[in-house]
Amino acid sequence: VSSPPPKPAAPTSSGDRTLTRMLGLKIGRIVVDPGHGGHDTGTIGKGGLREKDLVLDVALELRTLLEEKLGAEVILTRDSDVFVSLEERTALANQREADLFISIHANSSSNRSISGVETYFLSFARTAAEREVAARENATSESNIRDLQDLVTKIARADKSAESRELAAIIQRQLYTGSRRLFPAPRNRGVRSAPFIVLIGANMPSVLAEVAFISNPKDEKLLKKEDNRQRLARALFSGIEGYMKTLGSDVAQSRATSDQREK
Ligand SMILES: [Zn+2]
């Protein structure tokens, strides 16, 4: 079987040739992180839908797609309804030397008419809305006040990661396209930044996607259906696939990379 000639990585959408792209680095191993679990339910809709259940379903489907269509090696931070701390999730991705980290969450707002998707990369929050999401998603943090300086240093370092921004931009685009087919009136709420504990210290491009608003009653009803959850997984898959393409990381190459590492 002859494989296609290798392609150089494209610049990022802002025109950067990052070190990752100059060195021709590829994606072989992906950590998929369904948020919350166990006693940490995440946000709960008025109709009883729990964030932890929704995001686990989406993550399981995403794993199947990544393995079957791209031959990627996928590691889940949890594959059942168990509690895993935010710090352990990132530590796992670093220990297993993942090339990509995606954390899947669902959003909530006191304004029940809000609908839409947002994708975050790690940086300091700039708006009240970003601060609110970070506070909610970081509720189970095990860090202490004495850790603040260390956390700030790590966030500042990650802020220079053009690859996480690029990954967030491509995932956001696909997530919005997918959610337009799914929900009555979703808004493209854009790529955002916030200091998420689960992304701090990750050694690879990493993002957190808020795939829907559980607080919107119409959307919540739709999110209870299995096929709609699969549609969200497909949208995330398209985002990851799109990002891998910009790296010139095709199926055969990503397989070869994984195989080499096993030796
Ligand atoms: Zn969450």
C-alpha cells in the first residue's frame, strides 16, 4: 500500500508557523475529558438533565469516531459515572503523553433563553461571563490559596500557546455548524479564554468546549435524545479532524506515530 506524500503543516489562521508546525509534529494520542462525574453532577436542567451524563455520552461517541475514522489512540479521563478531580485529569494527559486534550462541558445561565456554543483556551478571563463559567467549572478544585502564584505562572505560560487557540477556533466553528442543525436558535458565542484548573499545566494543545446550554428548556429537551448527543460528538470530531488536517496529520501518519511510541 503506497501512502500519500507527506504535506507540510499549514500556518495557523493568524498566519503563525508555530514550533509545532515548523517541526512537523503530528497527533497520535488524544485525551477526551468528560467533565464532572460521581457526586459532582455539573449543572442540572429544569427537566432533570445532568451535565455529567450528557458529556459522558458525547465523550464516548467522540472516542468511537476518533478511533474508527482517524485511527487515533484515545484515552478517556472517565468512562463511567465516577468522580475524578480536575488536577488528576490534566496529570493523566501529561503522564500518558497525549498530543491533544479536549474537555467537554455543558453551560448554564440564569437567562433561560440563552442558547449556543463556546470554546475556551486557557488564559485569564476578560469578561464577567468568562469569569462566571470558570468559577462554576472550577468548583471542585483541590488547589489552595498558597498555590495562586504557581497557577498564575502556568496560565501566563499557556497564554503563549497559539496551538490551543487554533484548536479552539476550529472546534468552535464545527460546533456552531453542528448546533445550528440541532437547536432552534443557537448563537455562536465564540472562542473565549478563562483560567480553568483542568487545563492548567497541560503539556499539549488543550481546550474546553461548552457544547450547549442545559438551562435552555427547548435545548434541554433536545439534548435528552441520544441521536442529538451523537450529533454533538460528530461536530467535535469534525473540529479535531480539521485541526489535525492543518498539521498535515493524516490517518496513516497518526497511526504510524502511535505505533512507534509503543516500541
Ligand atoms: Zn462543566
